[in-house]
Amino acid sequence: MTDGAWRERGLRDAVLRGDDRAWRAWYDAEHPGLEAYVLWRCGGLRDAADDVLQETWMTAVRKMRAFDPAAGSFRQWLCGIAANVVRNYLRSRRRRTARQEALTGEEIRADSAAPDRERAERIAAALAAMPDRYEAVLRMKYVDRMTVAAMAATNGETEKAVESLLSRARAAFREAYGDD
Amino acid sequence: MTDDDLLTPHEVPPPPGFREGLADRTARLVRTRARFRAAGRLVLPVVGFLAGLGVAWIQPTPGPRVEYVTVEVEVPIPVAVPPPSPPSPAELELRAEQLTVKAESARVYREAGDRYLHEWADHRAALRCYRNFLDMAGPGDLAAAREDTWLLTSLKNARESENPQ
């Protein structure tokens, strides 16, 4: 295991023992990254991102025993939980909207900001529908702001392969998003 | 809009106090769960012990113990005694030779002849015994009889034709 993995293992054990300070330190270190990821996955919708963030952190605490530092970093584990929470959130939101539309008989348009909101929801839905590999490379590019060279080093691939993967991921996103 | 426009995240600040509030809630959950785990570690052995006591209390008392005693009894095993085997035709012939009473010797010679003929199919030995029988037999035994074998009947007939009376 790497030094980071040993450190996260120590933090996990401390949290399982109920160490408040260890938890605060871990939370403070990971929250900004997770927040940026969740906000991106929600298409910039702040209210959705807040709901997802809250559910993700609560789930992480409840399932802390299942976190294995040898299998991946805490950040990756958190992002995995968040991705599932986003999918469930979008699914339940679609069901709720469909129910309301069925009751009122007309399409719901909340306020003047509706077009922006609709676009954000379409972005979130398109990201949720993408294969994990494409989502991961887009996240590295747009959320983590990594260069192609850094992505290639992280994935153990050539820069050309990463560029090709990015291109395919963008095309998949565009297809899932649809035309404006 | 380009893909970059759509995919580039926009900075939207969280509501004031959201991050701190969430940190407090998760920290409370961390403490609560740790307390439950610690309590579980203490309570679990006690619950296990009490469950064991309960099972022992519910279980019915065992009835009187039955002791099995092994008694060895000697049972005589019947041994099959083979019946004495009858003397062979050769032994009969020898006995007939050794007998001094003629009538008895004749009877044994005949028996030996019958057995040579039927059991051993030894015609030559049977013929020898029958001849001795006829030599020693009384006049009553020289006539052909129903129980005579074909060889003895042939011999009797031949003697009768040789010595017609």
C-alpha cells in the first residue's frame, strides 16, 4: 500500500472508533473536491448538489467499514457513492415530475429560470447515462482540470490514447445530451 | 453551446453554513455509530450468555439413564457328523473273500458285483464277483430273478444252458 493508503487506513480506523477530530480533518480535506464533482454531475444545480452531497456524506459514514484503502482512495470511494446518489436522485425526480404532470395535465415550468434548469438537468442526465470510463476521463479534464499528459500518466496510457478517449467521451456526451 | 461550455463546471456558492452544518451532522453520526459499536461489543457477550442460560432452562431434564449390560452366553454349535460312508465295492469284495460262511460270502459277492456294475461301471470286476456269487450260491439263488442285473441274468442264463438240469 502507498503512504496515502496507510494514512487513510489510519483515518478510517480512527473514525470507526468515533474520533471526532480525525473525522473533521478528513471531511475538510475531501469536501471541496467532492463538492466540485457533485456540482458538476448535477449540471450546476445547487439545490440538487446539496441534497446529493448530504446523502453522500451520510452514506459514507454509515458504510465506513466497507471502505478499503487498498482498493482505492477515499476520494474515489466517495465519488462512487455520489454517482449512485445522483442517479437515484435524477430517477426519483423524473418520477415525481411525471406524477405531477399527470395530475395537472400540463408540463411543469417552475419559473423564469426554467430553461437554465432544464439545460442543467439534461447535462446531469447525460452524464449519468455515460459509461464509467467516459465519465472518469471527462471528470479528470473538467473537474480536476488535469492536462492530457497528467491523465496519461495517471491512467498508464499514451497521450494519444487519452486524447482519443476524450474525443469519444465528448461525442458520447453530445449524443446523450441531444441538440440544443 | 459547445461541449466545453456544457461540461465546464460553474462556480455556484453553497448556502451559508451548509458545509459546517453538514460537518456537524456527519460528526454526530460518527460519534453515535461508534458508541453503538462499543455498546454492541459489551452487550453481545452478555446477550450470548443469557441466551445460553435460556436454552439450558428451556431444555427438558433428561430421563433416567439406561445402562446396557453385555452378557456373553455360550451357544453350542452343532457339528454335522457325516454318516459313515458305505464300504466301496472293492472293500465288499475283500470282505466276501474273508467270510467263511458261504451263504453270507455269496450275498456280499453279489452286492459287490451290483455296486461294481452300477457305481463304478467296472464290468470286469462285476463279472468276477457275480461268478464267485454263483459258485457259492445255493440252488435257490441260481434261478433268474426280477431284481437281478442284466449282467447277472446273462450269467445265470449261460450257466443254465451249460448245465441244464
